[in-house]
Amino acid sequence: MQTIMHPAFREKLAVLEALLERSRTLRAETRAKIGAPRYQVFGHGQAWDVVDLTTDAVQGFAFSYRAAMVFASAMEAGAATKCLTQ
């Protein structure tokens, strides 16, 4: 059984998707301009995830906040080194 979507609702979803894409682009451009951190630490249950903000992918995790921050700092340093050599 297939549900048919109302045309007005379909149009609103298309507008929302365009706005979300524009928002993603502007956030990435702003991060690049101001040199914002690329990696951020998020609490996730008993662990801390280190997330790459450009891709929203979890790059690693740790079981203490301090270890997660050290890992995030190391990832930032590695990313900065890659940008300098390219």
C-alpha cells in the first residue's frame, strides 16, 4: 500500500531540504573562515565520542573526558598538519 503525499506537503519538504543544505554549506564556510575546531567531544552514555564536525562522523571514543580531549587535540593537530602540507 503506497501513501500519496499532498502536493503542498511535498513542496514544503523540498523547501526545507534546500534550507538545510544552505545551512550546512554556510556552517562549513564559517568554520573554515574563523578556524573553528574540526573535532568536538560529545558525551555518549558512559563514553565520550570524538566527532569530526565536517562529516559528523565519530572518529573515536574514550571512557574519560580528559582522554577524549587529548584524542581530539591530537586529531586537530593532525588535521592542521595535513592542511599545511597540501
